[in-house]
Amino acid sequence: MAVSSMQAVNVIGLMNHIDEVITVLGESGVFHPDEVTNFYPDVEDFTRLQTKNNYAEPLTNLKSALNQTKRKFPKKDVSDFNPALEELESFSAAVTEDIDALVDKINVCADKLHEAEKNLNLCKRFVGMNVEIEKVIRMNYMTARFGRIPNDSISKLEAYKDNEFVDFAVCTKDRTHSWGVYFAPKEEVEEIDKIFNGLFFEPIDLVNENETPTQKTEDYKKEIPILKKQLDDAQAELNKYIDDNFDVISRYLSKLEELYLYAGIRTKALQHNNSFIIVGWIPTANEKQLKSRLKKIRSVELDFSNAKDELDKNPPVKLKNCFFAKPFEFYTDMYGVPEYNEVDPTFFIAITYTVIFGIMFADLGQGFCLTIAGILMWKLKKMAIGKILLPCGISAMIFGTIFGSVFGFEHVLDPMFRLFGFEEKPIEVMASENINTIILGAIGIGVFLLLIAMFINVYTLLRRKDVGRALFGTSGVSGIIFYGALVFGLAAEIFMGIHVMTLPYILGLIVLPFLLIFFAEPLADLVNGEEHWQPESWGGYIVENLFESIEVLLGYVTNTMSFLRVGAFVLVHAGMMLVVFVLAETVGGAGYWVVVVIGNALVMVLEALLVAIQVLRLEYYEMFSRFYSGEGKPFEPVNVNK
């Protein structure tokens, strides 16, 4: 639950050394440029060095052309390669023109081949009609319609047997359609067309077929190999061009990408007379290395300051987590990175997401399959979600063992439980006497996690020196006391039979904290030393907060009740697997295991998707809303290698 320590960097020097400075900053791979105006608001006498990235257009054009080749071009060391902008633009334009011409040639050949293959398949449908289709289409008194009709519609033609022109001559058939032709006198063609449209007839354009379908089919069979050869030759020509120029293209591409990124630094720099100024951020761990390189450049003056002292400038955030929590940065980034002085929720989400997922998905066998799926997704496809499924699958295996479920078999692990003195597994999920326990346990988990989230919120606010809101906020100390006391009091009265809801308890631990929450805004401003802490109208403030108080109370209730889904999914899993086994027993014989395997696969895929979404919803809406804003700025250094 931490972010990397950052340093603000100010670099000032003479203009004739700016390229050296930018190269050092870019090559470091750790410099996050920022706007100078963010550090120095009074820059009236400064001018911007460059407003446009001159390398964007040639780089975009070259990459767009190279993408058409479906080839990968490796990064090259171009530290000793310094072509002028004009040379880079000329090279990009020439290569783009050459590749576009070769790709166009391939596309023309591919279009001709596709058209020939389509026409071949079309003509095959009408083989057996020994007439020239173009002559049929151009008949003076009759109109011909070639196409296909659903097989189901053929029998419906009987309803029109009184009309001699409502007839369909079938040439070929497949599983769903019949292919052929119908004829109609020109004066009745509209009426006949309406009838066939109602029978879902699909017309096919066969104009320009001045040979019989049989003859045309043979022509296409001879033409297609020739077109394939032309396509292969065009592709080979492109491949040869790329092979002959591969190293040169890689070199220019690498240089363009490097200069494009470096220009991103230049566009943020400002100039005053013969001097420049560049500002940005680096991780504290890289300060010494960068300082030693920049100090070697004459005229350069450096200033480093801790990001903690520059919070008003919104320092970027680089997350720093252990190997277990690292994959869950994926979820943190989806929501938004923390502000620099805000708690990183990644470790919190790693623990809670893994545990809740395991409880809701609890099955030893299916959890093992999910673990293997996560490993394969990461290793083969490099999918970030794969590394998250790995701990979630292990958690599902652990809770599956506790619940005694293996691929839905609820008593396979009974021999293991006997080693611990149990006759069978201790938790029978579907037993009526355990359902209330599971539901109440889910609510208990919700109460515990919401209180933890509130404590984190208090810690975050104290770090920000916002003592007032830490004391009186909805998720501050007052909120913790109010929510905790209310839940504990109700639980003690209803479930334990202990009378704790006495008048002093209610007044001191419920009513008083709620009043502090009600007046949280003015009290927080007063404690924080704000000069104008009183509202403009106390009457208006009270009326407005009456409605907001209802929302606050509903928030406590809905956040808590949302955790019912944890217990519900425990029951849903057992219920779905029960249905699978009922179906398997109904089929019986060899089909029993087929149904069990297919049922397990369906349940596993469906439940994994639903549980992943539902747990993430609990994280984002129920817990994050209590302590986390996610409005930070991600650390995005200029990094050519990346």
C-alpha cells in the first residue's frame, strides 16, 4: 500500500545545450515532463520552444505503412545516428509510398481472386442449366429471377398452384436453401416478385454471364490458380522489399520514435532570452544517477525537491507493491491511480478480492482448473487478468476444501475430515440450518471490511492534515463510531440476547456521532482553521442536510446489504452443481459423466465471470467509495525502450 517516492526536477541551462539535456532526460527512461507553468505561474517573459511535435507525422505515416506488412521491427541502438528532420521525412515518405504501392498490388490481386472464387461458387449452384444466363435475363416478354429460397418455402408454393407463373425451378440444394430461377411475364412481374419476397426469396446477380453456368465454372477453375500465383508473386515482392530494407527501416523507425518522445519534452520547455527551463518528476531512487549525468553538461543548473513538499503541483504516482499485490494494480489503474498523498489501495484490493472471490467460488477442483487457466492466460497470451486469476484460483481451492466441494461432489473429502475428528465435512452449505449462518456471515464480512475502509480513510485524511474531516466525516471517526455502535447494538440485541441499547449507549454512541456527521462541514472547517467556517444560512444548511442525512443512512444500509451477494453465491454454486447432478442422474449410464464434465465446465465459466464482476463491484462501489478518490496522475516517463 505504497507509492514510490518522487522528486521534482528543475533544469535550467543555455539554449545551445538543450539537446544534450533532452537526450540525457530521455535516455534515463525515468523522467516525467511537466508544464513549466505548473511550477512557475509568472512566465509572461517566456516563450514556448516548440508547440508542435515535428516527428509525429513522419512517424505515424511510416508506422501505418509498416503495419500493413504485418512484420515486427526491433529497436535499434541509434545513439550514433543523427539524421536531420528533412532526411527522416524524406525516408518516411519514400518507404510509405513504396509499401503502399506494393500493398495496393496485393489488394488488387486478392480482390480479383475473391471475386473469381465467389463467382465460381455462384455458378456451381446453377450447373445443369445449359443456357446462356445473359440471354435469359434479356428476354423480351419474360423476366427471369435467379436466386435462392429457403427449403421451408418450397412447400408453400402449393398455395399458389392456380397461378402458373408462381413456380421455382430448382437447380441445386443445400441444407437450408434451394437455388434456382423463376420466370414471370413482364406485365405481371411486380405481383410475382411480391409473392416470392413473401417466401423470403433472395435474388442473385448473374448479369454478364454470356456462357452457360457449366462452361463458366470451368473457366473460373482455370482462372483461379493463375490469380493465386499473381497474389503470391505480389506478396513475395513485398516480402523481398522488406527483407532488403529491414535493417535500414528498423534504424530510421527507432530514431523517429526516439526523437518523437524527446520532442515531447521539448514541447513543454520554455525559453527566456538565451536560456531554457525544463521541469518534471523522477523517482527518488534515480536522483543520483540523473544528477551525475546532467552535471557533466556545462551551463546546466539543477534543483531537486521532494514531492511531499510539492503536493500543490500534483506529483505523478508510481505504484510500488509486492509480488502478490502487483497484478492487482490492473484493477487500481482501471479505477484511477491514487493521489500522491493518498493511500494506494492495491494491497487492500489484493487481499479482499482474493478472499471474497475464494468464498464465492469455493470449489477445490474448479479452483484448480481456474488456477491453470490463469497461468495459461498469462504465459501464452500475456493477459493481465491471468495473473489475478492465479491467486483467486488458489483461494477458491482453499475455501473449496473448507466447504468440502470438489467439482460439485460434496462428500469426496469426508475421509480427510475424519482425520480431524469429524464424521463428515463440518459445513453443509445447502443444509437449511446453515443458510442463515452463511447469510449473516456474509453481512459480517461486509461490516468488517467497511470498518477497515473507514479506518483507511481516517489515516489518509490525517496524512493530508485534514483533521476535521477525519474526525467528523461520514467515513471518519464519527462515522466509525456511529456505524460500529449501531451494528454491534443491533446484533447484540437480536442475535445474542444482550441488552446494550440503553439510553446512554444510544445518546453517546449513536445520536452524538450522527449529529457530528450532520454538522461535519462547518465543524471540519472550524477544526482545520478555515476563516469562513460557518454556512451562509444555518437554516438552509439544516434543511439541505436533512435530505443528505437520509442518503448517508441509506448508504450505510446499502453498502452493508450488498455483501449479501457473497453468501448468495456460496448457495448459488451449490445449487447449480446440484442441478448438474440431477440432470446427470436422469441421463444415467455413460452419459452421467458426460453431463457432469460439461456441467462443471459451464458452471465454472459462468460463475468465474459473474463472481469476478460482483467482487469488483464490491471493491469499487462499497469499499473504495469510503476512502479512495483515484484522481491521481499516473507516472508516465519518456521511455524509448518501453
